[in-house]
Amino acid sequence: MRVLMFGWEFPPVVSGGLGTACYEITKALTGLGDPVLFVMPRIELSRPFPLLTLISASDILNAASETKGPFAQDSLLPPSPNPSLLPPYLRGPIILRPYLKAGQSVGGHQGRRDWPADSYLAAGEGYGVDLFAEVRRYGEAGGLIAARETFDIIHGHDWMTVPACLAARQASGKPFILHIHSLEYDRSGEEINESIFELERFGLEAADKIIAVSHYTKKMIVSRYGIAPGKIFVVYNAMSQREAGKTYRTLRTGNDKVVLFMGRITFQKGPEYFIDAAARVLKEMPEVTFIMAGSGDMMPRMVERVAELKIGKRFHFTGFLQGRQVEEAFAGADLYVMPSVSEPFGLAPLEAMMYDVPVIISRQSGVSEVLKHALKVDFWDVDELANKMIAVLKYPPLTGELVERAREELKNLRWEKAALKILEVYKV
């Protein structure tokens, strides 16, 4: 099956789990013999493996402008300084071209066979002027790409790809699969950005099928967006065989212990619960060091909270890490904690487990559905989180058991299995 796939990064650079999942899913699908045309806003690398064709939406739009092709007169907005970056989650306006099937109604917009070039759904306030200008450009490129390529299915990742996927479906008549890795309710809780919610709902209603990364996410799609459960298929994220096979056994010496939080410092990731639990742990184990690796809009408040609790000497903020810095952070940790308020899946615990680091994860996460032997807490239960941190740090037999069970669980989490399930969804 030949797949036209829309994503934002390839391979992952700054988008965390989303970029990693897009890369690994594509690699696994092509490994099974299914060609993938992977579209990004811009491309600065050559084809990394067989059966994969990378397509730059920007190049398509520029070519269309030169030849005065479809949408060319409206597509060339000023480029973003970092157009392919996906800062999770700034604010600003968005507009959506509502490509619907004839007769289909979504969000009060009735489908027509031919939408005028200037027909847009105003979505109000969004996440960033540059990012959303790029989403608009990307959407326009979707139809142009679909008109010139041959494929069997359209597969888009998260809300940024909805306009492109709908344009591609309008141009080709091929079915559209929307793969949900994260929702606005995950990122913002009850303080949602209405424009992003409407764009997500628009895409969820318009999609022919939906892939959710967990049952946790599927339930949210049903309850928050009113989508019929029969339309939604769960496919878990995973680890590649190469990754799971190269477990790092780092020699950790001395009495000082390191507890790691790695992720965006945003509402979704629950950084305040990590800090409050750290303060409780330090009362009993003052030699422990806590590291918060990442960046985000809550970072200034978290720095202030650490100062209020007077734990600054044992608490360190690293800022955004990437590449080897991430590897070194995991390798040097004695415990990884993910206290997410709402986590559709969560790949970071699996990455920590590669380094023989025991993990404590939020029960409000998709990864908790597949990690049967990890320690789990409710994100809001700071006392339980602190007690489990202390147990892992104080009792080596518990640590050893968690590490051994994690190695076994990693063996069963393969992107190849995820790709086979995705192919089943395509064929339903």
C-alpha cells in the first residue's frame, strides 16, 4: 500500500514524541514493503532509507507560484524564521480551508464539491503567527501534492496536518486517516484554546478513520469531541529493535542519587508535582539531586517554586536538551519520573528504561496501559509520588526488580508491530 503521509519533522528534532513516532512509524512501514511519501513544511536532508520519498511543501508552493498553479496567488505568505519547528505551544491566529466531502457537514460548514480559493474557516486565537501561517501554507500544498502523486491512503499526524490532509482528499478522493498523538485537552486541561479545539474537532469529524495512541486518548476523543468510538482504532507507540537492544548499563557509584524529570515544562507534564514531591523526599534524603531537563512556559514559575521551598541547592534546571545531552541525562539518572497531568502515550519512560533507569509514571498516561510492572501514581498525589521515589532510591532490590521487568517489557514494544496494526486500519 502506498501512503501519502503528512507530518512536521523527519527525523525528530524538537517535537519530542510526535517527531519520534512519525519517524519510527514511517521506517517500520517501509520496512514492511509499503512505500511512503512523507510531506513536511520544509526538508533539509536526503532520503534516509528505501521506499521513502520526502516531499517539501514549501518547494511545491514555490513551484506553483512560478507557474501560477492552484492556490498560488494566496499561498506565499512570508516564511517563518524557523518554519519547521513545532513549539508546543505558543499563541496566535489560525485559518483553515474547510475541504469537505460533498454534502458533508462539520462544525456547521456544509461540504461542496468546489470550495472557492478564499473560503476559510476563521478559528480565532491559536498558537503562533509563524506556525499557523505555515499550517495554512502546508494545507494548500496538500492538494497540489495529491494531484501529482499516486497513492492509496492519506495519513496525517495531529492537528497541524488537518488542512493538508483534507485538501489531499479533495484532490484525490482517497481516504484520510488522522493519527492523534496529543489533544488540546492534554496540553491545556480545562483552559483549552478554543481555536485549536475547533480545528481538532473539525479534523476528527472529517477524517474517515482515527488512530489514537492509547485507550486513554480514545476515551478523550469520544468524551470531549463527541466522536463515535467505532471510528477510532488504538495503536500504541513503541521502541525500535535497535533502540531496545542497546540498553545502556551505566555504572552508578556513590551515595548521591539523581532523580530526573525530562520533558516540556508545561501544564501537561505536571512539573509542579515533581517539585513538591522533591521537597518531601529531601526532608528524608537530603543528599538526593533533582534535575528538571526541558523548557516551557511554566519554567519561570517552577524556578520560583523551587526558591520558595528552599531546595535550590539540590535542584537543577538544565534547559532544553537534545542529542547526546539527552543520552547523558538518562545515563546519569537513578530514577526517572513522569508525573503528567494528561499524557496520550509518553515515550520518555521507554527511553529511560533503555538505560536501565527505573521509572515512576502517571496513571493518567497511555504508556501506563503497556507498562504493567512500572510504578504508577496519580499525578496529583504528591505524597504517594514522594514515597515511591524514596522506596526506589533506598532499596536496591526494588530497583533491580524494576529494571529486569522493564527489559522484558521493552522486548514486546516494537514499531514493527505498530506498523502492522496501522496497515490493518488502512484496510478496514
